[in-house]
Amino acid sequence: MYSRDYRDFGTPPVEGTPVTLEIDGVPVTVPAGTSIMRAAATLGRSVPKLCATDSLKAFGSCRLCLVEIEGRRGYPASCTTLVGEGLKVRTESARLTSLRRGVMELYVSDHPLDCVSCPANGHCELQNMAELLDVTDTRYGLSGKNHQHLPKDTSNPYFTFDQTMCIACSRCVRACDETQGTFALTIQGRGFASKVAASQNEPFFTSECVSCGACVEACPTVALTEKSLIALGAPDRVVTTTCAYCGVGCSFKAEVKGEDVVRMVPDRDGHANHGHSCVKGRFAFGYATHPDRITTPMIRASINEPWRQVEWDEAISHAASEFRRLQATYGRDAIGGITSSRCTNEETFLVQKLVRAAFGNNNVDTCARVCHSPTGYGLKSTIGESAGTQAFDSVMKADTIIVVGANPTEGHPVFASQLKRR
């Protein structure tokens, strides 16, 4: 399930010469190679869809996005049909509505409509499409052959896979391939027996799945759902933030309920990660509420004394008086400041400002300098700059990539997924 404030255009953007066509009587100009679905979305017309999303290549399996094209027979899928100069397209008609409702009825016939108690209530694409097409019931029901007997896979510590909710749209399979590059998922079987399988039909936890969350993010139903969402319920606000782990700088939408983080959703507009994440950034946010985390200030008179909890005013006053005492006893240079590489640039700036302006010296450092001095020196000596000269996205256009003395898969997983896809 995508972030609750994201607008999906259905298919990825492309570059090409301008092409002008009409959609529902409105002219629109888009690059050649653009899908009719995306062209319609640029006009604010959302064609119904389930298998399509703008982070994955068009697939054309759900058959909800049918349109009419003047002069052509049939009802092509708008996600896989490309624009053409002078085309006249209709996205709404009585016939299209009838076809889409018939398809949606088939989906609903094998999917329990207990939406009120569902953790994805209000944010399930299947539910949204059913409401859009006014399909609240089905003529077929669950009494015939169905998939409701299939077991739920709860082996992964971060998410569940409920096969009874799966519509076999292949978005999870494609995300594992196109976004992560792991190929851990596949569609097993054919026809009515088709189902999503991890590796050789193994539990997710013992399969080749790396728990990056790409499949969970791509799923249009509640089939793949974060356990935190099931436990805490729907969030009430979204906060944009940056991952605090490695140096890739992945952007996230933190979905929060009260003071609890419900889930971390990779930002589709993030320049570093483009909506992707690794297991740490996606799921390892429990440190924020871990019982071992210190949330109350504590002071002690000496190293041999026990810590005691105090209010913030007392803690700040104690620190200030001790700083003054140390400088009065040992001189102005007795105090310095060192920041963690986990700190933001802004936090490091404030520490150096405190040391220079309040303490009156230049004893400022950061462990990032200690760690990366050799890197900076080597880069400066070889390429003339002490930092990288290319953006992460440049690897997608590189014909040759040389990795020396590094393990991106472990150290910078999101960047490594780009390398794998290339």
C-alpha cells in the first residue's frame, strides 16, 4: 500500500517527441511512448486500475483500465496502449462501465468484503475501485470454488502474506524484480490455480526475500501488510523524514498514530531512493519506542554516583554550571564538542556554534571526519574532488561499473539495488 498522500499516474514517465491527442474531448500533449493511462492522469482523469502503478512497467493483466479509441475495434488496456498523434480516446462510457463492473465483480467474488475491520480500510485499491464502480456485492459469492482456504504466511517478522486477499495482479512479483532486483517472488501455477510464491514455494522468512518491503509497498490489497499496521491500526498523520541509518539519505513518509510510528513508507519523490528502501529503513524503526531508550534526563554528581532522573530545567542548569566550572578551573580550551556521523548537518552546525560562540574556542570535530578522511584524501588525489562527482541515478546509464573494496549490498542496499537492476 502506497503512502496515503501519493498520486499514482499508473505507468512510468518517458522521454520523447511531443504527441498531441484527445482524451474525452480534451487535447493533451505528452511525450511519445507515454501510455494512454498516464496521459489521462495528467488531465486529472484517473482510469480505474489494479495492476498498474507508475513505479513499475505496464503489465496489462487486471483489465479494469479499458478505454475506447475512435476508429479501433475492441477495448484496449490504457496502461499498455501508447499514445499516438491525433488519437481520440474515451475513458468513460456506459459500455466501459459495464465491462469494468463485470471484471470487478469477479475480483470481489473471491475476496471477503469485511473492509470495516480490515487494517487497509480506506486505503485499499481494490476497495477504492469497487466503490468507484459501485460494486458492493457480487452475483457469484464465495460458495463456489475459491481461494479462501489458503494459509496465511506470518513467518516474516515485519509483514504478513494473506493469500486469501491476493488478486494475483503480479505487482509484488514485478516490484521484487524491477525495483529490488532480487527475483525472490514468482507466480506459481496457471489459471485459477495461479498464486504468488516466494522462492520454491517457501515461507517468506526462509526464502530469498531480503525484507526490503518493495512487495508490501506494491500490493494493492491487504494481502501483503505490515504487522505494525495490523497491531496499531491506521495512522492519523504523515511526516516526511530522512532515514537515520546509512549515508544514502533515503526519504520516507513516517505514518504516525499519536506518538507511535505505524509504518515507514519510502517516499516516491525521494531523489536518493525513488520510493524504494531496505529492511532497516523500512522496518527497523522500533528503536524509537524501545524500552531501553533513555527518554528522561539523568545526572550524577560523580562517576561513582548512581544516575538519578531529573527534570529538563535541572539537567540543563547542571550541565551549564559544570561547563562554567571546568573552564574556570582548567581554562577556556578545556571543553570541546564532537558530533556523531548520525547527526544532521544542521545539528552539527549548532554544536560548533555552541562551542565557538559560548565556550570561545575551536575544539569542534565530528566522527564523520575521522571515518572518511582517508576517503576524501584518496578521492582528492585521484579525481580532484574529495567527494563523489555523480548522482546515484548515473549508474543506470553506466556501461561499466567497477566496485573496489566495497560491499554496497550490505552497506548501502538501496544504491546496490540500482546496481543490480543495471
